[in-house]
Amino acid sequence: MTRTGRRSDGSDTRADLLTAAQREFYDRGYAGASIRGIAAGAGVDPALVYHYFADKQALFVAALRFPANPAEKLPQVLAGDPKELGIRLVGTVVSVWDSTESSPILTLLRSAVTNPAFADMLREFLIDAVLRPVLDSLVVQQRELRASLVASQLVGLAMARYVLRLPPLTTLGIDDVVQVIAPTVQRYLTGPLGAG
Amino acid sequence: MTRTGRRSDGSDTRADLLTAAQREFYDRGYAGASIRGIAAGAGVDPALVYHYFADKQALFVAALRFPANPAEKLPQVLAGDPKELGIRLVGTVVSVWDSTESSPILTLLRSAVTNPAFADMLREFLIDAVLRPVLDSLVVQQRELRASLVASQLVGLAMARYVLRLPPLTTLGIDDVVQVIAPTVQRYLTGPLGAG
């Protein structure tokens, strides 16, 4: 069934895995997709997947051409005073978004808004790879609500900065963006929710 | 040049005006479009436009099938204590978004994300018809920055609630959404910006 050894050129295997991964993630969502299923889709042994990608998350990040793997950025975000987690989170996210001319964040937003299956997949990934680890680092109630509020402000920042291009938010330097947005994210993470 | 009297059925004129308006708004943006240009595009006298639409804003709202005209909602939002403007603004916006099954907000987001000219047009309209009137009702500095921050949170709320469908923000009742989001919008409107 698996066609190991079919290819003499390793780069084809990698490309086949990425194609199979895109299909599997679209068909089953991020949570439902499996390394085994992706390997089967590419006609290779599951063990071979780990030769190219560390885990499902890394495969997802590569298949969807994310500008960065959250797993590589999270340690520096989570290290330090929880009272400044908002500052580190906003600073890191905007740095990644601003880091390339090609605006991969625009491609992600476009896909999410035009394709409900993609939106579902992106939601599962965001929760699993970013929001849950961030909230799990804190001693707080209402984690799910806090996570969805953080996401609302960050996605809205992306929309205002890169899609609607609202001045001056679209041209502010990263430090200035952090200064105005981080207090909101910090309240959503650790502050009182509601009007309190 | 103008073809007044061409149509015996008034509804055709209205439809022609909407088509001409869509084209004019796309070509010139919201700020650059004119009643005169739209009338010329539909082949009617400019004065006839006002038989069907109160002003450029009403024509825009109809041409883009907005769920509501901000001009009709703003008086109730702006009336009352400025300290509760965030509550009234978030409550009104989410009520409009939630009011129809067909989710016109999804159509708007989709058009903005896939079409930069539409995004430019929507930005101009948002600033002119919603953000500037709201900020002009307040005695505050940094109006443009405050306006873009308010927009970032409201557009992000729409993305989280209707596109990414992040639980529990996607299923919360309007009052609960207001309770968690209004303090952010209020800070952007009248509170200290930055880490202060």
C-alpha cells in the first residue's frame, strides 16, 4: 500500500507530504487530521513524515505557508512576568506579521473569510497552537472566553492594519501598536472581564 | 445627455441608480464618488437621485446592501452619558449584525479581504459615516488613533463571532458580548491610550 522508495529525490516526498497535508487538513480539520492519514495520502510510511516535519503542527505551518511556527515563538512569549504577557504577545505577533512583504496574514484572512472549512481549520489551529498554551500558562477562570477575546482583538488588529489600512494603525511602528493594543490583550488574559 | 423620462417604471430608475452607484463607488471610492457622477452614470438628472435616496450615504448603504444605515442608528448611540458610549456602540453594532440570517457582515468582510478597492471604499465610509461622528461627539485628543482602535476591536469581534466562530464569543448573547467588549471600546474612545 505505501510506496516507500518510489522517489529518488527527497524533495518530491516533502512536496507530496505538503500536498497530502493540505488535503487532509481541509477534509478533516486541524484537530481531526492525523500524521498517519497524511502519510497514507502521500503514499509513504508514517515514520518518514518525521524525517521532514517535527509534528502535526509543523506540518500544518509548512502546508499553509505560515510566516512562523507558533511553537518556536511561544517560549519567549510565555517566559517572564504574566502581567506583561500582553506586551510580549502583541509584540511577537505584529513582528511576525510585519516581517515579510508578501503579507501571508492577508492570504490567511482571505482564505478564512471566503472558505468556511478553512475558517474551521484555522480556528482549531489557533486554539490548539496559540490560545490554549497561552491561557494554560495563567491561573485564571474563563479561559475559553479570554482566548476568544484575545483572538478577536488580534485578528481585528490584522484587519485594521493590513486589510482596511486604517490610519494611523496601519502605519504605526510595532512599539506604538504594542503600547495601545497590549493593555486590551492583557485585560482579556488576566484582568476583570465585564464592566468591573 | 441625461435621459429623463426614458422609463415609465420608477423601480427601474432606482435599480439603475444602484448599479451606477456601485460602479462609481468602486471607481472613485466613497469620498470621491458624487451624486452628480452617479446620476450621469444612470442617465438621469441629479435632482432625481434625491427622490429615491436621502444622500450619498443612503445611496451607498443601499447599493452595498448594508443591514442598516449608520445615520439612522447613530442618534441613539450618541445620546446619553459619554462614559457609556462604548456600551451603546457595541450593543447597537452587534444587534445590527445579529439581526439577519443572511449575515451581510460576512459579505462585507469577504469583499474587503478579497478586493483592495472595496477595502479602501469601506474604510472611507467607516471613517466618514461612523467613526468620525462618534469621535466628534467627544472631547478627546488623538481622534484618528482612537477611531482606528475602535474599528480594530469591532471588526475583530465580527471576525471572531461570524467567520472564525470562536467559542464562546460566537454564541454569547448580545448583552454578554457588550459586557466583555464595551470596556475595551470605551477605553479606546475616552480612556488613557498606551500602558497608562
